[in-house]
Amino acid sequence: EAGFDFTTGESEHNHGKIVWDRRYEELIRCKAANDGKDPTKKGKGLQSWCNNQRAKYFKGTLKKDRIDRLNEIEFDFTIGEKRRESFKQRKLALAERPVEQPNAASEVDFDIEDPPETFREPSKSDALDPNANLTDHDVVFPSGKGAYDYSHKGNTSYRELLFDFQPFYIMKSRQKRRPIAKSAVFIIQSRGGRFFQQAGADSPFREMSDKAVIDKAVSAQVGGYTQEN
């Protein structure tokens, strides 16, 4: 006789519960270590789990007992929803007037809605000395704890470029938005700029991959970039 395992569904359910409980306990520890705040991108695995709980909550598929447990530790279900609502409001405001291509689009010879796969060859240098002189077009992101070096000219130019791109980005379809963010990154590169991460003032500058930079550009546009950010 063929042995059919009637317990498979039950074991998968139990495994899912164990995984959820582990993440829940991890979230409690994270909040305790961060003044009650929910995790940021520094804890990618846990943050992804938190975002998944939020998505299920707004779809109405998150179980009530899990909602209750998350509410007990003051979990913020609205983080992603706030960003989406802000994005929708900005799009509605822009719909009332014509939106043209950003001025910086004229700096490159490709369509910013259909950029090339890559714009330049990756740097052969793994890292730069912390005392190295950056160009006026280089952009530095913090790695780990820290803040942007807003005093650096390259960071200022990058913020101004994203602000210039934002109306055009918002009004395009979802499929077109990432290529447009990618074009913004390539425009900085066309000016001779590079993108680095630095863990601290005494740490080396490590050049970032195009994908990592484009991910940040997309996040900045969705989050709402202003000239003061």
C-alpha cells in the first residue's frame, strides 16, 4: 500500500508558526535595543519580515492573534502605507500640470526611460583611503551607523538631481520608474561622479555597485525627495 502522509500540512503549519514566533521574539529584542523603534534596513531579514506583516495586515490576511501580539509591543503597521499614501498625493498634485523631462536629461545621449545596461566600467580599486580627495561629483552614503555627509558638494548635486527627476519619475508607470532612477545614477557617473559607502570618518571609501545605488535612488524617489533632505 502507498503510504500517504496526512500530517504534511500540519507539520508545515507548525513550522510556519515556529518561524513566526522566532521572528516575533527577534523583533522584541530589536525594539528593546533601539528605544522601542522597529527595525531599519540595517536588519534586512527582520525588516523584510516586518514589511510582510504590514502587507498582510492591509490585505486583511494577517491572523487576529498575530495582530494582537504585534499590537502588544506597539508595532507600527502604517510605515509602508504612509509612504504609499504620500506618493499617491504627490502624483495627484502633479496631474494638474504638465510634467516635462528633467533638465539634466540633456546631459546624456540616451533616452532616460530606456537607459543602457551599464554606463561605465566598474572601478578597479576596491576602496579608497579615508584621507583620499573626492571629486566634486562623488557621492558618499553611510554604511552602518552614521549620517550623510551633506557638506560634500557631490551629495548636494545628487540631491538636486533627484529633486529635478522626481516629478517625471512619479508620473510614469511602475515599469518605467526604475529605468528613470537608473538614468539619474548614470548622469552622476557621466559627470565623473562615483558612489561610495563609508562606515565612519576613519574608514575607507568603498565603491558601490550600480544595483545598490539604483535601489537607493528608487527608495529616495518613493519616499519623497526634497532639496532639504
